[in-house]
Amino acid sequence: MLLSEQKEKFAIEWEQDEEMGDIFEMLLARRYQGAEVEVFEPGIHREDVKHVDVSSMYPNIMIVFNLSPESLRLVRTKPYTGQYILTPTYLEIPDTTINRQLIIAVDEKDSISRGLLSELYDRRQVYRNEKTPGWDGHQQTMKLIMNMMYGYNGMEWSLYGSYLVAIATAAIGRFIIMAALRWLRSKGVTALELDTDGIYVRGKFDPAELTAYIQGLFGAFKLRAKLRLDANDFEGMIVIRMKNYFLRSKGKNVFKGSGFHGRGVPLVCKSTLEKIVTALFEDEPLMPIWVEVEASLFKVPLNQLEMTCNPSKPSGEYDEGNMYAKLLAQLPNFEWGGEIRYVKCVDEYVPVGARPESELKIDYNYYHGRMMDVVERLLEPLLDKDQGLAEFYQFVWKRKKARKCTECGARLNARTRYLNTDRCWRCAG
């Protein structure tokens, strides 16, 4: 039964209650409050960084609180107060999106979701403990399926899901993570960034003590022991903005954020970021690094310049001048839906392999601009925290003096000028 056909699962006699009808329509449109995400301390943190997270948070919340489509029922709503009341048979949760308190009745009988998730959780622990061949793939599969059960309830067209499960799960997750945040701050720990099920912090604390505190908030729940908080150490962290940060772990950099990696970001940008981020973590000057990556751009192999895309329609369905249309026109036998590897040449995009490499006129100005863009996204939020970074940024990105290329006469700026010469990138190449 489609969610749009099961209104009676959300409210008792909602048809006779105009307010409840309005609330249901808001929930049906997926207008409800999601997870907590916040940045507290943008900047470079070079020591004593930890990530505190709730182990399998959403699946374990569904287990502990017995959240399942058949076990929950929205009884009524009342004016927003921000208060949480969480008991085994009654939940009162605030939702800022609809600006109401939701009153939810919970069935005491073990739900279908509780049984399935408990079985998957136990199987995952067996794989993680025994470490037989292929164990990591098996435990990751269990993790994926467990998280899918939460996500399925939030899908508009799920046949057997319930938004109410997704709403309650996210709300209880917010309650737990904010309680953990308050406890950490009470211990003198500095919060850096919060994202859904975890908090990056700087400082020392006992994870077991934090876990005991969180479990103590739910003394009436028989399965509260599943709410366990873990802490992982990192050598450093660069906090940029929400869901965008860099971690230093065992001498390696870990990038988080769609603006720093993906199909449309060539490897030359990623390798440039790697060098800049390493220099930031090791507190080294950036100018020599930047001069080096600029000078080496002409020498990088073709695979460092490649980007990929996945056209989802035949070439005839794209507007003339669209990048996909131009790429597909050069690949007459390409089956749309597959992946295209391509490079940016002067005035055009060329699929890899469509021409001999010796005939490609690579647009180094384009790649230089992409390198500048991705490093700029990294540095801009940090400038107020570091005078040295601000000076470096001003020198590289904010040159004011206009010049013209001595060979072709083109106007030069920070993106088009080749290094510190009076030539453009095209002529220099």
C-alpha cells in the first residue's frame, strides 16, 4: 500500500481534525526535520582530534525504541516546545520544520524491524569478530542493509515504509547526539564539527563514561546497551564548512566533501589538494608548493587531466552546445548510460581515445583555473584564522595589476597568466 493511501496510520480520525490533516500533508511532502549538522570551529587543528560517533546509530535506535511501520501511530500534535519525552510506549518529539510536537504511540510487542535489524546486527558482529576470509565485505553488506531499512521508510514511494519511522529515528538521533555534545563540553572538550551521528572534538575524555551517561538517559529501555559511543583518534583536522573537511590519519589525508572530489574533478586537482593539505597539516609554507604544482602542470600525464561523466539520454535529446551532446557526437557507437572519459582541449571537450594524444591541444588554462578553484574552496574559510594564509591567498588569487600577453595580446589575470611571466597559458604551452 502506497504511503499516500495509508493516512489512517498517521492519525486517529485525522479527517475530523483540520490541523492533523494539515500536519499529515506536510509529512507526506517529506517536510520534517532531519539530522543535526553544524560547524563550531573552522580552521586547522593539528593535534588531539577525535571523532565520537554512535555505533550504527539509526539501526540501533530503531531496535532500542522499537520503531517500525506497524508499531508506531501518530496520536496528535501540540504547539512546539522543543521538549523530548521518550518512553517505551510513548514518544513526544519536537520538529522545527512543522513547528509542532509530535505525540507518537509505540506498540510494546517486538516489531518486524526490531527482529530483522537485531539479526543483521548480530551477524555483522560475528563477521567483525571472527575475521574469516571476506569478512570485511560481509560486514559492510550487513551495515548497508541495516541503514537501508531506515532510508526506505523515508522514501516517498516505499510500499511498506512509514515516514513516521524516519521522523522518529532522526529526532531521537538528534536528542542523543546533542546530549553527547553537552556532556563533552561539560568536560572541557572543544567541539569542532557535528554531522548526523558523530562529533569531531579536540580534547581528552573517557568514551566509556560518555556511553554510560547516554545509556543512563534511557533506563526504561531494555536494549539500551546497544547505544554505544566510540572514539577514533586523528592526527589533525581541517574544518572548512558543513560536511566539508580534511582529516589526517596515520600520515594520510582523507577528504570529505563533494566539492573536493568526484567525477568532474580531475586528478591533477586532487593531487594539488593533497600537497596543499599536507603542507597545512605540517605547518609548511604554501608558496613553494604552489609554484611547484603550477610549473609541473604541463608535465602531468593525460590520465591526470581526465574527467568522467555518464550521459543519461541519447545525444539527440541534449541541447545543441551541451557538453554531453558534443562528447556523444564524437562517439557514434557509444551506448548512452555508460561512462565517458574526456579531457578539456582548447575550445572543446574530447573523449579519451577519440584522437591520438599527440593531436590534443590541452587547455592548460582551464586546468589551471580548476586547480585554483579547488584550492580556493579550501583556503577561503581559513583566512581569518591565519595571517600567513591570508597573505598567500592575496598574492595568488587577488593580483590587481592587469597585463597583456606579449605574444597574442590577450588580457592576463590571476587565472590566465602563466606563472610570473607576461605570457598566457595557451602561448606558454
